[in-house]
Amino acid sequence: MNPVVPYDENAPMPEGLHPEVEQKTEELVNSAAEIGIEVVITEGFRSIERQNDLYERGRSAPGSIVTNARGGDSYHNYGLAVDFALRTPDGDVTWDMEYDGNGNGQSDWMEVVEIAKNLGFEWGGDWQHFRDYPHLQMNFGYSIHQLKRGQRPPASQ
């Protein structure tokens, strides 16, 4: 349940990851390393401008569509989301969800997702519509609508 925070449409936008998201992201990376998986955080906080640039990919800019969220419509814009990939022993970064670099017969990707969920992250791969497999977020019970209207989760939950 959110503490009652008044709407403030002039509230400043965050400029980095929420402290708890940052801490849990570090825990995720460290926990995965303990079982032989190197997690790479490919993106965390994202500015409105960067979000709009990503939104245009596959639309008015070259490339494939990577997001359906315009600037202000992504939890990245509020410091509440990160994207990840895996690093292979030869130093390459991979988004291969079947990759088993630690050789335990399980997908490293899904092992990371399990750790993330246990830390309180929501996984974009569970979404019914645009599945976003590298995406992890903590919304603290706040909708994008609330965040756009200036509500913010406290620095400590």
C-alpha cells in the first residue's frame, strides 16, 4: 500500500535509480555471481529523451521496435527499472534465454529471473502483451499514471 502522497505535477523527475532498486540490483548481480552467472545491467534509469529515442526505433527511426512506452510512460524514467543481459566467459554479452553458462542444466536467464523475483522485482517476461524479457522493475504499488502526476515512492519502503 502506498503512503498517501499528494499529486504534484511539478515534482522533479528522478535523475537516477531509486535507492532500493539500486540496492536490490546489486544484490541480484552478487547473488547470480555466487552461482556462476555474470549479470550485466544494460540499462537502469532512463531519461525522457532516451525513452523517446528508443520508442522511435522501428517507427520513425531504423531498427526493430524495442518498447511501446513513450517518454514518461516507462518505470525506467522514474528510476524503478533495470534491463539485464548475461556475460559469457569470452566476454560477449548475450540475451540468449537458453544459455547455460554455469553448466547446471538450467537456463541462466531463468535463474536470474528467479533471484530477481525473490528480491521483489517484477519481470517483464510475465507480461501478457509486449513481453520484455530483459526488463525488471519495482513499482512499489505506483502506477505510471500516479508517477506522471508527481507521486513518488519514498526513498525507503
